[in-house]
Amino acid sequence: MASHDHAAGSGMDYPEHERTYERFVGLVKWGTIAIVALLVVMALTLI
């Protein structure tokens, strides 16, 4: 069975992984806010 011990020489760059994850979460958050804002503007101006 494969070992999942992350501390023993896994070669992962955890600080870079965490920065990438934070950027992804920020992109999803702001993308969602932008889409909701666009839908609100469209609802107000197209009706």
C-alpha cells in the first residue's frame, strides 16, 4: 500500500501550493461577486 506521509521527502512545495490555493479561492470569490453584480445590473436595466 502506498505511504501518504507528507513530511518524509515528498518534494512538495507547500508554501507555493498554499499561495496558489489562496489565489484560486480569491478568483472564485471575486468572479462570483462580478457575475452576481452583472446579473443584478441586467435585471434592473433589461426589465
